[in-house]
Amino acid sequence: MTLPAQIGVAEFDALHDDPPRWRDDVAAIAVRLSPDAVQPMTEGTALVALVGQAHVLKVYPPFLHDHFSFERAMLRHVEGRLPLPTPVLVADGAAGDGGTWPWLWITQLRGEPLTAAWPRLDEPARLAVLRQIGATMAAVHALPVDPLRAWAPPWAEFLQRQRAGCARRQARTGLPAHLLAQLAMFLEGPLPDALTAPDEADVPLTGEYTPMNLLHDPAQPGRLSAMFDFGDGLVGPRAYDWLGPMCFLAAGSAPRLDALFDGYIGRPFDRALREPLLRLLLLHRYSCLPAQIACPGWMDAPDFPALAARIWP
């Protein structure tokens, strides 16, 4: 097929999950950049292919052009400035009918997905991983934010859109009915940024400190080797980035939660932020609590304050 000038979300999802349909289109881009073989990958929200052993080609659908622009800017911004390696941007361009499918040509990183490594790590190694995630977040949040503002929506506008669609999204993604009935009232409370210092500035947000976007060094258990995928990034309050590791990796464990914040700010997690953070999680761009909270039995919590205390003890 030829990548169409326009494509809907559902149509793209079907295409994404059927690599034989798009392999030739991606290979046609790759052949201009490298003679190496193309191996389609099914991860992520773009069409991604490993080219040889050294490069990755990432092709975005037209409706994710903003993700492409932010990732391109973020890759340039973080290169060589973080505790963990990130992909190096080698080239970018556009393909498809009308040139509406932007692409990034980036370097391949070394390591195994943390999703594969995490189940076999012992607890000391898991705590070490969380401290590294915290330190990496702190390094990103210390970077200047102005080079990224042009590629991200204003935080207030983003939050307004999330509020408008929150109830529909939570119903669709399986929030228990008794919690859904309490949602509107709970969301009236403060968010984490309302409880921080008035002069605390916006920071670069990657949203990607999750096991799906981190690589682990198999030769050194508990040691991360790289991080990748910045297309979902934003500019806003730092607490938004805490949610990924707090849910996927630390939920239900006080020591893991404190290890994350030890790496991030050198002190334990402030439990006064639990309920404000839960509100922010419910408003997250990809909020889906059944998929995000690695804490058995969380659906039995009678209300949101009890849920916040259960997942972040």
C-alpha cells in the first residue's frame, strides 16, 4: 500500500498491528538511508522498524505530527545531557501520499526492555532501578524548557481538554462503577502543582519513565542502560512525570516509592501528595487505571482517598 494522505485513528491502529501491510512503505524510506534489512516492530504509537543493528526508523501518521515535532525537539535537547543514553537523531523527513507521514531516523540503543527484565529482578535491584529513574527524571527536569514550548500545548489548555473528556475515558477504560460515581466530586480537589511553591517553573515532561520505554543491562542486574520514545512529551508541572514509575513499578510498595523519590530529590515521597496525584492520574493523557496500577485489589477500594493510600502506601 501507499501511506495515505489522511488516516483515522482506528484505521491506523489496524494498520499498525499488521506489519506486512506497511513494511514495504517503511522499507522504501529506509533504503534511501541504509542498505540494511528492515525488521518491523509492533511497539509504540508509530510505525517503527529496526534497520540493521544500528538504526531505527519511526514513521508517524498525519494525526500525530505534533508528537513527531516534540520528539524531534526533545531528542536534540537531551542528547548527551542525561545519566542514561538516549537515541541520537540522525535525520528526519516526510513520506507517504502528500508527504504527510513524518519520520525520524535515530540510533538503536543497547539493552533489554525493562518489561522483560523486571519480573526476574530481586528487590534490591528493583530499588536500584527506581533510584536511577528518579535521578534521570531530575536531570530532565533541570533542563531549560523554552526550546520545547513551541511544540507542546499550553498546560492549562491541555488540562482543560483532559477534564472535559475524563468521565467518558474512565467509563470506557474500566474504572469501577462505584468510583466512577464519585469522580466529578473528587476531581474538584487540588492537583499537585497547586501545592508546590508558587515560583516552581514548568519543566520538560517526557511521560516515558515506564518499563516500556526503558532498557536494562542484562549483564548488570538493577542497572538501566538507556531510555527512549519522547513523542508523548509535554511542558508542565513535574508531578505529571512521576506517575509512570509510581504506577507501573512502585504501586503498593512503600520502599519502592521512597526509592524513586530518593533518586529524584534525596528524600522519601511526601504522602500528602497522594490524592492530588491520583487526580492527575485520572486526567492523564493515557489514563487507564486497570492497565497502569500494578497493585492487586485496588478496584476494591471504597473511595478515591482509600485508593490513593492503597496504591501509594
